[in-house]
Amino acid sequence: MAAGLAGLVGLIGGFATGLAIRVSETAQGRRNPDPAPAPALPQGLAAVLGVLPFSVVVVDREDRVRRSSPAARALGMVKDDRLMVDELLALSRLVQRDGEIRETELQLGPTRHDTRWFAVRVAPLGVQGLVLVLAEDLTELRRVESIRRDFAANVSHELKTPVGALLLLAETVETAADDEEAVRRFAGRMQLEAARLSSLVQDLITLSHVQGDEPLAEEKPVPLDAVVAEAVDRARMAAEAKETELVVTGAGDLVVLGDQELLNTALKNLIDNAVSYSPERTRVTVETRVLDGYAELSVTDQGIGVPERELERIFERFYRVDPARSRQTGGTGLGLAIVKHVATKHGGEVTVWSKEGSGSTFSLRLPLPHHPPSAKAQALARPERPSQDPSVREDTP
């Protein structure tokens, strides 16, 4: 009987202990309830976000990133499940607090020279605690606006010079009407300024025609022998005035696809530069050859050369290595920019080798009809843009 009583007591004690543990766990659960599950994203949200051409981030009430686009991660906005940009995190918290949409612009980038501009819009998603961050990359737009401003300023400056000179010369001619020799001298100056103005306007028209992203309206077979002959003939008068010898050499019977007039203009610009920046009684050589499936037109001079630090900028519009000398030669500062755009328009490229005091070689490379443009040429033919993959992914496990 004693043993049976002891077993009963043990059974009751064990039951009581189990009940106490159960009650304790229930009380503990009431005091520390499980975290509420994260709110579900609205149905169809991923499909909507997937077609937006922006960097996309969805943030929850715990500042965790629930969804993000690859572009947002590539730009450093998101790392793991956290928003890494303090300004965006602060805006997200404000929107979570009051539910009002906020907009701003900010800069992202490791350095001042590698900065990207973004238009940011932060808005509630209609689900408790979820906030949508949209960032539109404005870098290319800002760059184009800057180029347009600089271009307008440069054009105004370049036009003002010959126009002002013509006005001054016209007034001088009027006051010197009784002096036939002075009238003839000033009339000659007026013709030079008018020719410079006409050349500038023509270069502006040509540049506006070739600098767009649209392809050539019509590609036709163009014999390079005819291009070389035409360009050399146009430059012959200026060369003879400086007793510069023009030499044509290299392969013949090469044909490319493109616009013959644009190719004539590009090659003539290279020859004109070679003549203008070379001493008198020197030689300018125009060579045609085939290299790696490309037809290459090279213009080599024995001129003053280009400093190495300037080589990267000489194809910019209105950029001059020596502005004073360019004024003397009558250049518009658009010749090499036109050459560059004509090359990219034809799926090719223009390269330069130069050494101060030894001369320069400018090479216009054009793909032969049976050879596709190189990857580099294709990249040059269109502006670079950051990857903006509109697809999004869910970051919450």
C-alpha cells in the first residue's frame, strides 16, 4: 500500500508540474506575442513594378527592403535587406509616419566626377507600413542640358566675332568711301569674315545632321578612291598657298556603305587640319589600306603635333588646342567633331597618333560591307546609359 500511495503522489506531482509549465508558457506568450507577419504586398504589385523604368525599392515598417530592382542594387541604394542611402531612409520613415508623398532630387556617387543625379519619389503603398521608393536617373538628361548650354554659348561667341567684324568693316568702308584703295582693302577683309561666317554656319548644319542617334537615311556603296580624290581636290588650293605637297597612296578599289558627301566632308576636314597646322613646304600624306576587316583612311602631316594631355579633348565641339592659332587659320573648331560623328554614323571610329614637333596621323576607320562594326564602334554610336533593368525581386525570405 505504501508503494502504491507513493506512485499516486508521484503521478499527481508530475501532472501538476506539467500543468504549471503549460500555464507558464501561456502567460509568457501573452506577455511576448510572436511578431506579426509582414504585410503581404498588394496583388499584381510585382507586375506593375516590373514595367517601371526606374530604380525601385519597397521598404516595410522595420526599414527592411522587401523588394528591389537590380538597378537599385547596382547603384548602391540597397545592400542585403537594408536601404543604404540616409536621405532615402529618412524620407521613407517620414512617409511611414504621416502617409504623405514626398519628392526630392539627390546625388549619388563615390566622387564628384562620378556622380549621378536622381529624381526621387517616396509614397505609401496602401498596405500598412509599406513604402515605395522610385528613383529616376537624370544624369544623362543633366549632361545633355549642360552640352546644350555650352553649345549655345559657344555658337553665340563664334557668331559674334565675324558678325561684329563685318559691322565694323562696313562702318569703316562708309567713312572711307572717297579712298578707293581703303575701300578695296576693307572689302577684301569683309569677304574673309563673310567666308568664315558661311563656313561656321555650314559646319553647324553638318554637325546637326550627323550628331543624332538616328541611322543614315540611305546607305549606298561609296568608292573610297572617289572620296579621296574629291577631298584632296577641295583642299588643294589651301595646300598650294602653303606649298604643301599632297601625296595619295595605298590600296585602291575599296568600297564602303554610307553617305559619300559626309565622307568627303570628314576626310576634307582632316586634310584641312593637316595643312593648316603644318609649316610651309611640308608634306601631307593620305593613305588608304585594309586593316582587320576595316577600310582605313589615314592623314599624316609633318606639323606641330598635339600635346598628349589634349588628345582626349580634340574631338569636342569648339575645342581648340591653340585658340590664337585657330583664329589665324580660320577654323571653326567643329571640324574634328564632325569627323567623329561621321565615323560613328557609319559604324566606324576615328583615332589619332601625335607627337609634339613630329606631326600627327588621324585615321578614319570604316567597316567593309562584309565585316560588321566592332563592339567599340557600336558603343560609340549610341550614348552610354546605366543599366535600368525594370525587373524586381523579392528580398524577404
